[in-house]
Amino acid sequence: MTNGPIDQPMSNDELRALVASNARAIAALAEENRTGFAQVREENRAGFAQVREELQREISDVTSMIASNAEEIAQTQATVQETSQQVQILIEEGKADRAEAQQQRQVNASEHAAFREQFQSLLLSFTQEIRQIWQRLSA
């Protein structure tokens, strides 16, 4: 409260009234401030609670996905191991078949050589008999 454009000092009553008015305004602002801060705190708590719930849901989802992926990985590893064993068995069977085929080729080669020798001996024998027959016929 001023006395207008003239700078005259305020009276004690006016100063007391001004101080009281300022105190009431400060108290009202302080209360408004407390109320505002309380409201902001409450809104923050509610917001944080909502964010916490969302995060917990997402963490739960991620944990669930990780567990599911772990199961799939375990199944895939089991399948890979089984397939690897089957391939190894096929490789071993192939090696055994190859060794058996090689051995059979050797046996066949030996039998063929023996057959050829017998056939040549038989042919030689027939040739000699035919010569003898021609010699008898010519004599």
C-alpha cells in the first residue's frame, strides 16, 4: 500500500496491514504450493506405478519368450544331435559297404582270372585234340 505518487512513509497500521496481507498471500501460496506438490507427487506415483506394471508385464513376457526359446533351442540341439548320429551311422555303413564292395571286387577279379586261366587251358586242350583228330584224319 502506497500513498500514491507521493513518497510518504506508511503508517504503522498500514505497514501492519501490508505485512499481514503479505503473510496471508505467502501462506496461501505456500498452501497452494504444498497442494500442487502433493498432487504432482500423487500423479507421479500413479504414473510410476503404471510404468512399473507395464515393465513387469514386459519383463514377464520377455522371461516367457526366453524360456520358450530355451526349450526350442534344447529341442533343436536334440534334433541336431540325433541327425548327427544318424549321419555318422550312414557314414560308417557307407565305409563298411565300400570295404565290402572292394573286397568283392578283389574276389571277382581273382575268380575272373581263375576262370580265364581255366578257359585258356580248356581251349588249349580242345585245340590239341582237334589237331590230333586232323592228324589222324590226314594220315
